[in-house]
Amino acid sequence: MPFSRPTPFELRERLAAEIQAALPGADARVRRSIEEVMVRITAIASNDLHGHLAWAAEQLLPDTAETELLDRHGAIWGIGRRPAAPARGPVSLVGTAGTVIPAGTEFRRADDARYTLDGAVSLIAGLGTGQVTAVLGGAGGDALAGQPLTAIAPVIGLTSAAIAPPGLQGRDVEDDGTLRARIIARIQTPPSGGTREDYLAWALAVPGVERAFVFAPHVGLGTVGVAILGPGGALPSLGLVAAVQAALDVRRPVTASVNAFAPPTLAVPVTLSIAPDTGEMRADVTAALAAYFAAEAAPGETLRRSRLSEVVSGVAGEAWHGMAEPLTDVVPGPTEMPILGVVTFA
């Protein structure tokens, strides 16, 4: 029988009826009577208890549990909440030829967000590209390509620095919805000695992996390929690929040959005419398309032109648009990952 929490009024009515049955002649509904006061006090306490029972009932299963209890459910099944991952990506450096910018050089953005250079960079013909990592974890360190940076301690020979394409992407601490989905997936599809779901779960358990795709067979019988993406659908770093490979090597069946890799990309340029054609609308449309590619595009899967048009139509304030490119659905190679190319507004 399902649990039905009574309302405060129903509790008062039940208690009043009990008093009337136990004490003939007493009426707990008479205002300011001793019986009426007892009923109200008891109903308040009982309502709190029923509230706690209703809350406790929701914590029994992971599909309704709140944050703290959801973490406990995950721990029981061996699934931990993925921590925040700092934004990381390329930075373009300009200066005097031969200048070496040492590893650990700290840069700041105009809003004082800070980044550290991962490795030393030598400027060849006055140009160089390095990797920077945000000091603070999470999406707060995200940055678009072209964002200017300033070295906190001046480096002799360094003229300027800026975030290079495709920008920086980080990830906040895993939210309840994503963790809940992983726990339920673990319950519904328990480890089976190397099924597709096993490889997905093993890859997604590695901090920094946001999406994963399994290809079997990959390059022949007995081979499995696991393509991974980082925060925000960004291509993974070599370090993240190595971490996933190590995790898979520990868990894979001994008869399987497993390869973790960053999928090759297929840039999809988009050309639009749109109304109203304002700077704000262009930025919103570009952001919506980028979010769609990050969340829904998958290696080897056809990218539907109609879905791209639907994404543009869903932007708040859009009146109409025309899409000149792509002209048809985009069909990537077996492991190619469609990514958003240059967005042009005609």
C-alpha cells in the first residue's frame, strides 16, 4: 500500500475524533477548550514526524535520494561523484624570437581569473603555443578563443598572450542528475565481463571524462575502441587519454585488446541569415550551436541538418532564419567526431 502523508487538517480531525471516542461528551473542536489545544499541539508534532517519514522514504532509492544520501548510494555501488576539472587549453604567445617562457608562468584575465603555463615554451620566429590550466577548478575558468591574457610577473621578450582556439573548457563538480543516472545505469546493467556498457562505465568513471563511445570491433576481431571527450565536449588531453587507457587495462577481459583515443574531428561550418541580425543574437545562436555539438554530436553518427535548424529556432528572440550551410545532413566517418566549425552570418 503506498504511503500517503495526511494533511495537518486531516491530523487534527483524526485526533479530535479519537478524543471524542475516548472521552464521551468531550468536544475537541470547541475553540480554546483544553481538548482543542491538545489536538493542535499533537497535530503539529505529528505533522513534523510525517514529514520526516516522507523525506526518509525518498532516500531509500537513488532515483529520489537527495545529495548527501545520493553520494552514499553511489559509494555502495562503487560510483563516486566526479570532482571539478579545471579549464585547460592552448594559449598563443607572441614575443622576441628565441624567448623561453618557463613552465609555471602565471597569467591573468581581465577579471583576474588565473592560469598557469603547463610546460616551457620557446618562441620560434616570435610565435609559440603552450597549454595553460586554470588555477581554480570548474567552469569558472572557461574562456573563449581570443581572450587576452597578461603575465602576472613580466617575462622579458614576451609581448602578448591570448587564448587560442578552441578556447578553454572546465567542468564543475558532477551534478545530482548525472550521478543519479550513472548509479541507476550501474544497477540496471551490472558488470558482465566486458560488455559495451562495461567499457562506457569504466571510461566515464575517470575524472575529466564527460562522454565516451565504444566501437567493437574496432580494428579487427577482439579489439575494442573507446573514444572519449573531456569537459564541454572538448577533445581530451594526452594525459586524460592515458588515464582512461590505464583504467581500461586494469578492468578489461584478458582476451580483449582495448584502445582509448581522442576521436578525429570533422569541422562542420554553418552559414546563416537570421533576424533580428544583432550582435547579441549572433552570440546566442553561436552559443546554442556549440552547446548542441558538445551535448549531442557523436562519433560516426549522422548529424541532421534539421536538428541544427531546430537549435537555431529555439534561441530566445529569433524571428526567422535561413541556413545556407550545411546543405544536407553531415555523415562523418566511422569514428569521426563532428564539431562546430566557423559560424558565418550572411
